[in-house]
Amino acid sequence: MRHIISLLMENEAGALSRVAGLFSARAYNIESLTVAPTEDATMSRMTIVTIGSEDVIEQITKQLNKLVDVIKVMDLTEGSHIERELMLVKVKAVGPGREEMKRTSDIFRGRIIDVTDATYTIELTGTGSKLDAFLEAIDPAFIIETVRTGASGIGRGERSLKV
Amino acid sequence: MEATGAEIVVRCLAEEGVEFVFGYPGGAVLNIYDEIFKQNKFKHVLVRHEQAAVHAADAYARSTGRVGVALVTSGPGVTNAVTGIATAYMDSIPIVVITGQVPTPAIGLDAFQEVDTVGITRPCVKHNFLVKDVKDLATTMKKAFIIAATGRPGPVVVDVPKDVTAHLTEFVYPATVEMRSYNPVVKGHSGQLKRAVQMLLEAERPMIYAGGGVVLGDASAQLVELARLLGFPVTNTLMGLGGYPATDRQNLGMLGMHGTYEANMAMQHCDVLLAIGARFDDRVIGNPAHFAREQRRIIHVDVDPSSISKRVRVDVPIVGDVQNVLTEMLSLLKLAKEKPDTAALNSWWTQIELWRSKNCLNYNRNSPIIKPQYVVEKLWEVTKGDAYITSDVGQHQMWAAQYYKFDKPRRWINSGGLGTMGVGLPYAMGVQLAHPDAQVACITGESSIQMCIQELSTCKQYRIPIKIVTLNNRYMGMVRQWQEFFYGSRYAESYMDSLPDFVKLAEAYGHVGMRIDKPEDVEAALKEAFSPALKERLVFMDFQTDQAENVFPMVGAGKGLSEMILAEEL
Ligand SMILES: Cc1cc2nc3c(=O)[nH]c(=O)nc-3n(C[C@H](O)[C@H](O)[C@H](O)COP(=O)(O)OP(=O)(O)OC[C@H]3O[C@@H](n4cnc5c(N)ncnc54)[C@H](O)[C@@H]3O)c2cc1C
Ligand SMILES: Cc1ncc(C[n+]2csc(CCOP(=O)(O)OP(=O)(O)O)c2C)c(N)n1
Ligand SMILES: [Mg+2]
């Protein structure tokens, strides 16, 4: 099962490598990992997307909690939550394909943020699977470059990860 | 008053009441050594290899329950220390290792004797710090001691760049430091405790499986009280030996790969298992699938949530400190109206006694060649079961565990998790320094002892009168045993050729050496070694033991706990 784990950790040098090191040392999967400081600059918030059986996910959350720099851990997938990822895609936009590309982008609520005679750069946000769906919807031959941020997530309603 | 970083390091150690710092100097720590020279609060012990410094600090911690301290220089000092750190990490031992680092402006420039200490040690420490600002030094030292000693203990590395040891700041040693990200759970969940007690009282075939956590958490007294109150059988892991007295009837001995028949059978066939400070290691339960074949309900007490349901799913997890949890359990049990089911317990004990009557640790006592088991048995007699025993890794370690009956905790000092050959001698140093009047023996093999043999020199310098009991079978016996059983007796590189004359070697280092070839000389040699005449001397006993002897019982790797190979079956 795919899980989105959110955590707050001390914004210390090396904190990221403790998490990354934990995942490689214990052979856990990482689909994506994002990290940035929070409104309180002494803390970073990290979102990890991982895949594993329930037992493995339980160990992952326990092991993360055990890291001395980690303040709080929450498995977002255990409750209702919102997941968002940002993707920038540079595509070929020439001839009849140019109009088609714009239409597909619109359908996915993409925004064209850079244009040349031959290319569009499209910005898309959504869940990981929505971004996957967009890439599947366009002809791979048109894709020049893609860059994705990895997922961030937040609990719905009252659910929050706070110190 | 302002102090330099080096002074601060030394004063923090004094504030912590540190008695011994085991270390080895080098460029990056010269400022610290200069401050050590000027103080007399703690004693510095100069080892001959940094690995031994960490092992000695680790053994100091194991045998006293206090945090051990080691000090090494940057680069090779650190890499030499890594084996010691990893060894302590695997057995959850509280130590603080202070490492020198190149000056902060040089970090990352491939400076002389630079290694990424924080990076290299990260996977084998509980936590580590790189102190970049002298203002953070005292707080970091305090944090290091707190983190090492609390919750699930473990090694903490404090990496101090050389310029930081020269920088000045006001020295204030905080009494404590709050860490919002670090708050180990101490008290067990009351609901779970009630469920656990209920389950224990309903048990028909109960079993208590007690591990290193009981020793680390100083909960032997509570464990004994609980087991006696309930009348349940107890088994100890290799790390838990001494946590429950070995000579007590209720103790079934060690379990696991080389555990007793009765302990392993009871473990496999119990209906309620109380696991305390033990982590269901692969050397303990064997194949988890085989273990799961029998239905049993499991209560698991551990201070580290990640130890629970890691290899085996449990029914009642209790996160908390062993001492605290056992004390709670005891008061609930005393209040409970129900009593353990005596009839069921009696028939369970009848079954257990039947298993015990196999006498699985029996061996040939009439052999004309020295049997290693016999040496350990005699050592137990000669020391009246009251010595501190360290060991190395191999067959001799298992015989020490099986035949020296530990009645007290913190008496058995060995590397279980990492299985590090070479620990025995530095372990004995750390123990003897911590307990100057105690009898300390190191049970070792001719291969293991050579891995830190240089420490004989340290023992001479500091007059450390340990007794080394070498079970010399001329083989890496544990390797040879596996090759005999599982590799068609093809003894690839497990013969220890060109051994030194250990008697002369001991003498060359200024110690007493003895070589013992015949069974009838074993007892006399041990008595002499422990006699008042040699009380102040290190004695190196080289027992020429049976080369072909194997450790039994044995659960083969990947096999189930009840699939034991017994001595008589071969
Ligand atoms: C050659 C060789 C053969 C071996 N054969 C065997 C064998 O036959 N049998 C055997 O048992 N082992 C054997 N071992 C050792 C084995 O590898 C493990 O090291 C050992 O079994 C682990 O012991 P443990 O489960 O008690 O855990 P430990 O490693 O001692 O861990 C202690 C546990 O207690 C917890 N804890 C710590 N402090 C507290 C506290 N205050 N409160 C609550 N919980 C706490 C920790 O979180 C941890 O989970 C062998 C090792 C070697 C090298
Ligand atoms: C540092 C290290 N290297 C290798 C091993 C693998 N190993 C385990 S036991 C053993 C043999 C130990 O031989 P010895 O010290 O003579 O003890 P014996 O088994 O003969 O009693 C070896 C090589 C180890 N545990 N540690
Ligand atoms: Mg040997």
C-alpha cells in the first residue's frame, strides 16, 4: 500500500540525511521525499511517500519517531487528507499538436507558464496519479523534460500536525 | 569566566562524574589532551588501539550501568573506533564517544585526517552531533549524556573540530536540557497492563522470556519477584543472562540457537509468552514461520516501540521502562482476585521437567583431552560463581554462556548483536577498572584474543590484573563447526596456523603465562591464577582444548526453535 507520511523535525544540518539513511539502511522504499522549513524556522516539515505492507509501514513510522531529531510523525493516509504535487513539463508544441497540447493542458487545469515557437512549459498540480494521467494523455514523443516536486500533504479539517 | 572548548569538554566530563576516559591522542584532540593533563577529576586510560578504547568504555557501562566515555582523534582515530561504536549500538549500551575533527574552515576540503565522522557513524549511533560553535558545546555534551543513558540506551558521538576546542566562551553546564523531539516513554499504558495481567493469570502454559532490557533497565529484582509470585518458568537471552538467577529452579537457562532443550521447547509450546526487554532476535526464535506454527498470546514489554512487532506480531504491546512496568504489574497482580491456575501450572512444570531431564548440556567428563565446557565449569567453581566474565565471539562464548551460571546482572559482558571478535580483552579492562576488587575473567579463543592482543600492554601500564582463559582449539571453532555441519567438513581457512607461544607472549608483555594441556591440571591452574599470590597480576591461561568439540544444542540457521541438534544425536 502507498502511504504518505508527514513529519516535523528539527531544522538541523544532517537531519535530512538521517531520514534518507534510515530508509536505505532498512531497505524501505521511497517514492518521493520533500522537505522545507515551516513557518517556525527551527522546524522542517517532510513528506515521504512510501510503499509497503502494513507491518513495514508500522516499522517505518516507529523508526522515524525513534530518530532523535524527529518531533512528530503522522501517517496522512490513515485519515482523510489532501495530497498535492507540482509538475513542470516542457513539451514540443508545433503544427497541429500545438493546439491539441493546450487543450489537454486545460483539461487537466494546467497553466502554460513559458512559451516559445516550438515549446510550451506547463505547470500542473494535483495528486501524483493526476500528474501521471496527464503524462499518459499526451504523446510521449512530445515530452522534452519533466520535473516533479514529489507529493506534499496535509490532513483535512481539524486534523493537523503541530507541536 | 570564559573557558576554551577543550576546557569545556573536560569540565563537562567532570560534571558528569566520569571516572575514566578511554582514549588515544592525535592532532585534532591535542587541546583536549592538554586540558586532561591539567586536571585530576577523572583518569585517562591510554589504550593501544581506538577500537579497544570504545570497547573498554562500553564494558565500563555494561558492568556499572553508567555512561562510558571514549576519546579519539579525527580520521583514522574515528574509523578505528567504528567497530566499537557499532558493537555498543547493537547491544544498546550507553556510551559517549568524543571525536576530534579538523578545524571548521577545513571541513569538506579533504583536509589531513578528515573523515565525515557524523556520516560514517550515523547508522551505528543512537545520535551524533557535530559541534560547530563553542557556545553549543556544553549543551551538546549534556544532551549526549542524556540521550545515551535514557530510553533505549545507545552510543552518542560528539564530533568537535579543533578550532572549536580553542575558541572561548562562558562555561555553564546545564543541569538538564529539554528536547522537544526526544521524550522516551517510561510508564506503561494502564489499559494494556491490565490486559497483560489478566492474560498472565489465565495462562496454562506460561513462559517468561527476559532479555538484555532487564539488565539494562536494572529490573532483575522486579523480574525475580514477578516470576516467584506467579511460579512461571523463565528463560534468558544471551544478553539477559544474570537478569534472572541461573541457579534458580525456575530458570530454564538460555534459549535460542544454542539454548537449552527445555527453554526452547517451552518457548515453542507455551500458550502465554511474556517477553521483557527482549527483541525476538533471529538467533533466538529461529525461523519466525516455524515459531508462529504454535498458537500463543504474546505480551511484549519494551522501551523502544520499534522492537515491538518487528519480527513477531504481539497481542499486548507495552511500551515503557522494564522496572516501571514490572513494578506496576506486580501491584496489579497483588490486587487481583484471581490466582494462577495451579493445576495447569503443575502439569506444565511436569512437562518442562521431562524436557529438562534430557540433560542437554551434558558432555564427556572423562575425556583425556581438555573439554572446554569443563574449563568453564571449573572457573565457575573456583570463582564461586561471583566473577565478572567477559568473552569474545565463537564457541567459547557459547560455552561461557551455558556453563557459567550467572546469578547476578551485569556480570556477563559480551557482544551479542554484532558478535565482534576482539572485545574480550578490552571488555575485561573496562570491567576491572570499574571494579578494582572484583574477580574478572576473559573467556576467549585463540583467534579472537589476537584481534586486540595489543591491549596486554595497556593492562601492564595500569596494572589491570584480569585473568585470561583461552580455550585454545587451534580453530575458529564456531566457523569450523558450521563447516562440519553444513559444508561437508571442508574447513576453509578456519584453522589457526602459526599461533604464537601465548606463555612467552604474556611474559613479553610483563604478565604471567600458563599453558595447560591435561584435564587434571585445569583446576589447579585456575586456583593458582586466582590465588592471592597472583591477585595483582594478569594471568594468561592457554588451555589446549578438544579441537573437535561442538556447541550443543544447536538450532540450524533458518530452522525452527524445536528442531534442535543435540549432542547425543551425533
Ligand atoms: C555466536 C553467537 C551466537 C548467539 N547465539 C545466541 C543464542 O543461542 N541465544 C540468544 O539468546 N542469543 C544468541 N546470540 C545473541 C543474539 O545475536 C542477540 O544479541 C541477542 O539474542 C539479543 O538479546 P535480547 O533479545 O535480549 O536483546 P538486546 O539486544 O539485549 O536488546 C534489549 C531490548 O530491551 C530493550 N530495552 C533496553 N532497555 C530497556 C528498558 N529500560 N526497559 C525496557 N526495555 C528496554 C531494548 O529496546 C531492546 O529491544 C548469539 C550471538 C552470537 C555472537
Ligand atoms: C571481527 C569478526 N570477524 C569474523 C567473525 C566471524 N567469526 C565468528 S566466530 C569466529 C571464530 C572465533 O574463533 P575463536 O576465537 O578461536 O573461538 P572458538 O570458536 O574457537 O571458540 C569467527 C571468525 C566475527 N564474529 N568477528
Ligand atoms: Mg578457537
